[in-house]
Amino acid sequence: MIRVLIVEEYEGMRQGLYDLLKDLPYVGAIDIADDLVEASRLLRRSRYDVVVLGLEDTDRSGLGVIQAFRQISPLTSVLLLGLSIDTRLALWPIRFGVMGYIPKEAIVEELPAALQHAAAGKPYIPRMYCEAAAPAWMTAPQVVV
């Protein structure tokens, strides 16, 4: 069962994320933090498989937050939720150890699968980005011998 920490400042978004994840059969526990201080406290106190982190903007300022989370809980995967659907932003977080970036417009369709990938330590590229931004090694069909 996947243990999830949702970090999102907006109450409506927090509730929506919780409602989306609570009935998934592979999600065991969900905690919620409305700011980074509370999220850091929870990460120190409990073990999580995945942090679902909502960012107000999608520039690289979020990297400091991600690095702090990784120092506190190095085995916890991070999924970013952002406002932009810019394909240039699809891969930069993965280069820094984030397991995926999901634009908020695609959360309902993409977050359940992204959560499973992140918990397994696998990067996740939303379908809307696959052909436009993902390198060939991430999208090429696998051949089973």
C-alpha cells in the first residue's frame, strides 16, 4: 500500500487530491500539509512513499523545496503538480530526481498512474508530453526476449 503526503496550499485543491486518491485500492494512507513547514514536520515524523507537491509556479525555484524534502526523506519520491502545460517543463524535474511533473489540467487522468510509477521508483511522463518531450528511452516499446 502506498503512503502519500499531499502538499498543497489551496484547500479546494487539497480536498480534490484527497478525494481522487482515497478510493484507489493501492493507496494505504494519505496525510495532508498546507505548507512546507508542516510538510517537513510530517516527513520527519512518518514514512511516505510519495509526496504530491503542488507548486504555485513551475519555475526552478521549486528545486530548493525538493532538495530539502530529499534530505529529510531520501527514499520518498516526489511528484510535482504545476500550472503550466509547457512541454519544456515536462522533463527538467526528472533531471533533479523528481519522479514526474503533472500539469493541474491533467491530474484526474494522470495522477493515479503517476503515483504507482513514483512509488516503484520509476519516472512518469504524462501522455500529453510523451511524444513531444520524452526521450526515446522513456517512450520506446520494450521488446521481451
